[in-house]
Amino acid sequence: MPSKIVLTVTQGQNPGQEYVFDSRTTCIMGRSPDCNPQLPSDSQHLTISRYHCLLDINPPDIRIRDFGSLNGTYVNGKKIGQRQFYQTPQEAAKLRFPEHDLQTGDEIKLGNTIFQVSIEIDSTEVPVFHSAAHYYQEEKSNFSEAIQRLLAASKSGDANLREISGYNAVKHLSQDLFGEVYLIKHRNTEQFVALKIMIPVVNANERSIKMFIGDLANTQALSHFNIVQLFDYGLFDEIFFLTMEYCKGGHVGDLMQKSGGKLPVDLAVDIILQVLDGLIYAHNTEIPYIKLPDGSFGKGKGLIHRDLNPTNIFLTYIDDAVVAKIGDYGLTKAFDLAGLSGQTLTGNAARSPVFMPRQQVLNFKYAQPDVDVWAAAACLYNMLTGVFPRDFAGDPFLAVLQNNPVPILMRDNSLPKGLAEVIDKALEDRPGIHHKSAVDFKKALLDVL
């Protein structure tokens, strides 16, 4: 059994009730019906906000952050995160309160309810490696050193590196929270390939490695004109490396920057229609290595990206026509869900949830096709206006929970009204996401063109 976090109700309604978390996730605690754990809406919990605090969990680690509630969150009798009495909830939402790491035996008190934390560590989860994570993350070493080590080792004929044998590094292309991408070129064929390296920031055990490798196999199985092809992948000297199709046009974020911050309507819509074609394929294709409920691997359908944004929509050109390709298909989230990223979702280096619907913030592991559809609509909004659909100030996770997307015509009233209505509808996520499939959103867009 994997390591897990158990929250047990020791006081309040349903004493003895347990909430068990055995993988990377976040959850919101509060009185709202969509919280988990949900606090009662009774006289004993009048001091508890609808969205009160956030738990960031990566077993065996767990941390908590108050959202700036009026009465605070109590950890072992000590109040954390309370806003000042003169501050309104709107003012508090603009603040960022500190996080607190929790240990076995710690108690969280919310109103009349007390949760006790228990951390159960699987003694068989022995780290397979850990030194590289410390070296590259703690010592802030340049990732270029890692790529030079990989390419140098490939020249020695190491079987684990045959995928990159014969290549030289050309230039740095991009980076994200968990890795960097370099352009490499084969010395004989002169073929260009994108090489991504990902270095875990935590001790990596065999279970985490197998989980991530399994997701890489799923991504490699995708083959579509509008998805960046993952050629190969491997693990060497505590570094995951991936070789991918190189898109010489860069990503949409680069194009937006070169174009003054936003894109023309025709170009933006054309790019998103192509992205939706890629999503339609990936959401419905047969994946040969998908993990089944019993833990075995077999055939299944559908692969969710879960992290679609303008920086992973890549561009290339065929006869002067722009071709859009979805990059990093599910890879960043797979790395995170495998626990290899540590606790980065809410930390200082965290990815902002500006392209996430409420459903993903409420449940980090939530993964249905409509998440990607919502993100595609958010990308289109961003490409047309240069801003995010929601207003963000202070805690971005609380902003997603509390703020509805701003109607796009309030950002730019020159946009076509019919297109604006379609985009606004696609960004509805309360109580549920409006478009359940990429097919539906594509049809809605084509109907107003």
C-alpha cells in the first residue's frame, strides 16, 4: 500500500469519520457543498467560511493554508491565517497567507469540528534515487549541465541513451516548473528534435517512477496532426528525458508577445479550432497502456491534458499556413500526480490556476474532457484580449472559487458579438462546465463564423 494521509474527525458531527488521501491532490475545506471535507452549516460553524482553507497533499507530506477567514484556522490550538477585523472578505482575498506543514498527531479545528492528522508511511517505498533532485533544485544548478551530461553519456554508447545518441545541443527553447526544453540536432541526418528533461524535486520511489512512465506510454500512443508527437523517453542518472517533435514556430505565448499581447480574431479562432481537433482525437482515441481500476494495464479510451494553456500550444507552418499542435500532452500533470514535483501546486513556485475551471481547484485529480474544453475557451479568451478570463488578485485558488469569468466584451467590446456569446458560454463552470466535449465547443464556434 502507498503512503497515505488520514484525517479523522475526533470532535463534531460523525466522530470517527475518516478522509483518506493516498496520492497527490488538493482539497478545499469549508461549508460549501462542493468542499471535501465539508463542514456543517449549523450554529456550531457560523465562523467557518464557505471556502475556508486549503490542504495541499503529497503523501507523506501535507500542508494547510487559511484563505483569510474572519476567524482563522486553528492548528494545535494556534490560529493561522486570520484576516484583520477591519478587512472585508474581498480585501482578504487579495492577500496571501502562509502555509503550515502538518505532522502525525496535529489537530485542525474548524468551528466545533476537530480533525486529527495521521501520516502512514509505506516502509517498502524505498527511494530509488534522490541526489539529483537535491542537487539541481537546492543548489540551483543550471539545467544545461544536465543536458550536457546526457549528451556526453550518449556518446559512450550507453543503451539507456540510444534515443539521443548522435545529437548535439543547439539552443535552449523553454522551461516550466519541472523541466527545460532544448533543441538538439543529429550530427549526420541534421534532424532537429526537442529534448525535454524533468528532474524530480522529491525522493523518487519505484511506484512514482512506474506511474509517470505509464503516463508517458499513454502520451506516446497519441498520433495526431494537432498534437506534438512524443518520440521516446527514458530515465538516466536520476533524470527523465523525453524527445519530441520540434515546432519551429514556438508557442502561442511567444506569438502573442510578438504581436502586442493578443492575436487577431481569425488567427486565434483558427488556432483553437485546431486545438479542439487534437482534443477530440485524444479524448476519444484508444490508449493501449491505460491503467485500469484493478491496477493492471490494458486498453482504454481517452486521455486528458489537464494543463492546456498558450505556452503549450505550439506552432509550425506548412505552405505559409499556421498549424497548431498541443504540446506536453498530460505530461506536466502526470509528473505532478506521480508526486515527483513535491508540493508545488500552492507553494511559492506554484503554477497559477488561471486556465483551470473551478472543478480542478476543488479537486486537483478531477480529470474529465470538459476540463480541457474549458481551458481551450480560456486560451481563446486570453489570445483575443491579452488578459485572463477571471480577475486575479491575492490567492489565485480562492479567486477561481469566488470569481466568475468576466464577460469578454467587457475586456474588448470590438469583438464579434456572436463569438463573444459562445466564448462566455464555454467559460461557465458553475455548477458545471457548459460544454462537455470538444466536439460541442467546436460546433458552437463554427456556427458563428
